[in-house]
Amino acid sequence: VNWNGNYSCSCSSGFNKIDNEKITRCYPNNELYGKDGNLLIGVDNTIQQYEPNKNLLKVAAKLGRRINRMAINARLGLVYWTDIYQQQIYRAALSANRTEIGIPQALNTSHKIENPDAIAVDWYTNNIYVTDKDKGAIYVAREDGKYIRTIVNASLRRPTSIAVNPVLGQIYWVDEVNKRIESANLNGSDIKVIVNQDIIAPKDLAIDYPMNNRIFWTDREKNVIETMRPDGSDRKVVAKRVNGPNKLDVTFQNLIWTSDANSKIWYMNKFGHGVNVTYNMSYGAVPSDIKMFHLQRYTEGIPDWVTNCPHLTLTTPGTSRG
């Protein structure tokens, strides 16, 4: 907060302010998930869970044949994943304390999506967004896989990552072949290229909702992690000389990513302070995906109109329709 000739620091509701020397930081006041939350790690046919505040790693579930990408629905307590060998989308319930995963349920989407890859959740409507990297298309469906429809397929070559921002009514994706990052409304309209310069091998992206919805992404060949505003402006490099960064997520304080060069998971302060460090754990093979779970990552309330549409609800900025 700026005052006449001075300023003060404060935190949003649900966060505690912690002053450390000259730095003020805001941490969630939910003790169950610690400061940053619990990290879900896809490795081969398992989802492993790491609790940083306890330095505890456990296998939450053994699922399918090869877990590819994951997404979390915090409202419904569900984890979704795509299986690269079975070419299928699954979901399962997270336990009340988010430490165990229930029985997998296959979604009936194979008649439409041949090779599902990246997946993301709209926590307003509970819709899921899925890419098919072989067909070059993006699909949307209800949380149970019903009412599936194609929303993007024009000039799309190989979408390898997707993120949803229901607050702004936008989806964002990486096109690995065309070497660009694009956006559209949640119904697939108004497609825009927001990054297509000085980008070589974009791999993954993540949205920092509490931090003004900034977007972070990895570039495996440039060995950097960059950030920008949702419209592509204010582009900055936050991590240099990162060895083959691939999968990425962002927490309240840190960036977390996997490296193609080794099987380690790295993290650093998301503002670019400090040095890159690794989590002290061993999980076997190279992780296929990482997702940090914490309820307070999703800080916006759910609009009243969301429950009024009985079928597939798609939105555009400033409007809604069922």
C-alpha cells in the first residue's frame, strides 16, 4: 500500500505476513499443506506425493501404464491424468487430507480424442481442457468427459501444454512445432499469438493466479524460464542457465520444474532471488509431470451463474452461457 512519502506491505485474505530482514513475504495460513502445498509427481505408472514441510515422499497411487500429464480440480478433490500408452484420460478422487488417491475412472473420450496429451481444469465450471498433439486440436468437456467438443484446431501443429485461467476467461497453450504461445477465450474464440519471437523450444507453462495471473514457461533449448503478463507484455527471464527445463509449476514463493538432463526436480524463488536447488528425494525415473496442490492457489470465488447451466458451460470474458 502506497502512502504519501511512504508505503506498507500487506497480504491478501487467507495469508499471513512474515517479515524476514528486509523482505516481507505472504504465506497461506492453512497448516495442512504448509507454505507451498503438496507436490504430486507423475513417475511411470505411479503418482507420488511429496510434502515439503515434512520432507516426506510416498506413493499415493499406482495407476495405468504410463502417466503423462496431470491436472487438479481443487473444488471437487479430483486428480486427472492422461496415459500415453493407453491413450486415455483418467480421474480419481483425492482423499480428504490429499495424501491418497482413489480408484481410477476412465473417461469416455476416445471416440473424439485419439491421443490425449496435456490437460487442465477450469475450477469455475469444472470443465476439463485436453490437447491432442497428433491431431493438433484442443477439446473441452465436462468433468466426467461428457459433451466433449473441439474448440481449437486451426493452424495448430503440436500443442504440448495447456493452462486455464477462468478468472480472465482465457486458455493458454504451447505449440511446440510452431514455436509460439497462444491464447483464446474459454470457448476457443479470439485466438491470439502472444509469444513468437526469441523462443526456440517451449515446453510447458503455468499460471500464477495470486500474482496478477502472470504466466511462466520453460524453453528447453534456451535453458531459461521466462514470465509475462497474460497479454504477453512485460516479458522477463527469471531463471538463466537452467539445464533442459521441461515440466513446470508455480507456488506462492517458488518455481518448480523438471530437467531433461536428469531425474531431479528443481526449485527457486519465483522472483529470481537466490540459487536453484533440488528437492532431497529419489523417485526412480524422470518425472513425466509435476503439480503443486494447495487450495489457496485458487483464490477467486465461484460466480453464481456457474450452477445455472445443466450441460457444458463455456465463457467469454465478461459473459457466460450454458
